Amino acid sequence: MSLELANKVAFITGAGAGLGRAISELCFERGCSVFLTDVNGASVKELAATLNAGKHAVEGQRAVAAALDVSNEQQWPTVVDACKSTFGRIDVLVCNAGIMIMSDLESTTLDRWNKIMNINTLGVFLGIRTVAPLMKAQGGGSIVCTASTGAVRGGARLGVYCASKGAVRMLCKSFALELIPFHIRVNMVSPGPCETPMVGRMATELQQKADCIGEASPIGRLAQPREIAEAVVFLASDRASYMVGADVAVDGGNTCGLTGKTPL
């Protein structure tokens, strides 16, 4: 097995479930020590214990967990300092934490707007702003953010979610230009519909099975979280050394155009 992240340290947000868990597991499998964060501290504590006791752990490699609300400005320095104290550095920052709440225009309250924007967009800004000085001091790093196909196209009852991910896309491209002189690469992955609890909840709201959402994609199925995680690991690794500000769509063709199916 390739260990393209060997001897690196990754700080991962939203690591407790779904896509974040898959990213954390694959980073660990590929040789990376991982600092796992989630607003649900118990979920990442369990994941860290599982990884440390698993077959992919090697000498000197560790998984450590901490609770983090990515929208809380005060928590970021404390948790990043804990990672630095544990591992001495952060080579990879994965800004993955996010939420999707369906709401039509007239039902969208300001509280709901703020919740989505604070987690999906502000959380990315705070993460990059906090970790970038450490990466500068150590001579470089790689930042990978989870955007969405919703960053480049709209969705009925998903206006605020799509806006939040569109903002993430522009933050990544702008910060990529600002940070590349310091050998810090910023890139993003835009997943299509994926077999995660988030998409399962959306399917419930739409009163349909999650498989139906996948069947509407050109590829005809939902993505598996590990398929998205593979793209994240690639961007995080030195194999992507010439990729800066890239938006890698792992979406089963959803952003290619119309197919005659009803798109998500």
C-alpha cells in the first residue's frame, strides 16, 4: 500500500462521521498521524481509539481527538495549540466540517442562515487563518477544503447551503494565491451526492430513498465516502505539488451538464 502521507500530520475537522470519518481513516492508512476534531467530541475519541488499535497503525503514528466547534473563534487557537504540542507541526489541514439544512426562501430565518454560514464558511476561514501562520513558520503545508457541487450550481431549497459552499470556493481560490509564496497549497474537493448521514437526512426530507438521489446522477449511484476521501488524500500529498486553487469535482458527472435525468 502506498504511504504517500508518511511522516505527515493532518488536522481534520468534522472527523466524527460520514465523509470526515472516511478522510480520517484513509489519511491514517496512508501513513499520516491525525488530529481528529468534531463538535461531537465523543465521536472522534472513539475513532481515535479505533485507529490506534487497528492494523494500519505503525510505530510513531498516532490518532488524537479533540472537540471543536469550527464556528467558535475562541476554540481554534486552543485546539491548534494542542495539536502543535502533541505533534510539533501541522502538514495538512482538512477543512471538512459542514452542515446541509434544506429550507425554502420564505422559511429561511436569519438564525438558520447564520448557522449554515457560520459552520460551512466561517469555519473554513477561521481554520485557515489559525493554521496558516504555523505552516508558514515550518516552511509550507497543504490545505484541502470540502466544497460542493452546490458551489457552482443552485439547488431548490438549498440556496443558503449553495451560497455557503460558493463562498468556500472563492475563499480557497483567494487564499491559494495569498499563501502559495509560503509553499502552502490550498485546494478543494467538491463532492456530489454521497452515501453519508447528511444525504440520508436530505432524502428523508424529500420523502424519497437516498438511492433515488444517486440514480439521478449521470453515473447512476451515490458516491462512497472513501471515493471522495481518495481525492482529498491526493491533494494533501506531494503528488499534487503543482495543484494550487484547484476544485476537484468527485461528483459522478453531476456538473457535466443535463442528461435527461432529474439532477440533484
